[in-house]
Amino acid sequence: MGSIGRSEGLEAKGALQLFLLVAGSVAAIALLTIFAREQRGLLGIALAITALGLLAYLAREIWTAFWGGADRAPRGIGEQWIYDIIRRGGEILFVAEVPGPEEEVRVSVSGRTIEVFGGGGFHKVVKLPRSARLSGFSYLNGVLRASLEEGAVESASDAGG
């Protein structure tokens, strides 16, 4: 899961999004022109208003997607945090995407709770299926892997970069 492949995927998705929005805008303009010329009366007016509404919506989406979203966090950051809890015998493996740098990544386990800290003020708390104790962790390319011993109870165990 390299960052290069992920950013290329996001760029391709953005290009496809732009293409679809521009194609939709062109189609809405074409429909508006056809309705204005061919349909006279109430139906023509209703169809023209619908096409104008679609065009306004698409214009707003294009603006937001490419120029108006600078003050928002990039998609995927802060919206949905990806993690997994894997139980193997008496061990729990906790795997999660955590923003770095590595020096700011820290893990704390207390009973059935694991706390994860990362760069930029990142902080998440997750309930574990059972009480556990942190036996070690590694952090590489934005992925945290924490090994926990199930059933071993300590007041708190803390490890940081």
C-alpha cells in the first residue's frame, strides 16, 4: 500500500469526476437549447427550468470539487478511519492507518481500550474485544501494527515513537 499508487488513483478519480461533470454540463446546455427552440408552452418552460437547475448543480459541484474545497481536509482524512482488529489464539493484532511522522505515533492500551496518537493532533480510541496488554508495535508507510496479549491486564501500557 504505497502512497504513490494511492495518489495516482486519487488523480485518476478526480480526472474522471471532472470529465463526467463537464459532459453533464454540456448535455444540460444542449437540452436547454433544444427545449427552448422546440417546445413552446408550459412543458417547454418546465423542461428548461429543470435543465437550468441541473446545470447550476453541476457548476456548483465542479467549483466545490476543484476550487472551493481548499479549506476542507482531503477526502479520506478525518471522514473515515480505517482499522482492523484480528484475533489469533491469545493474541490481538490491531492494524490501522495513522498519519505520521513516525516520531509522533504513539499507542496506549488500558484494559479493553486502545488509544492511537499520530501527527497533526490525530487521536482515536477503540474498544477491544477483550482486555489486553501491548506487547509491541511497528509503524511503516502510514500503517500501524500493534500486537496485544489477550487477557493480560495491566493498569496501562504505553509505547511511543
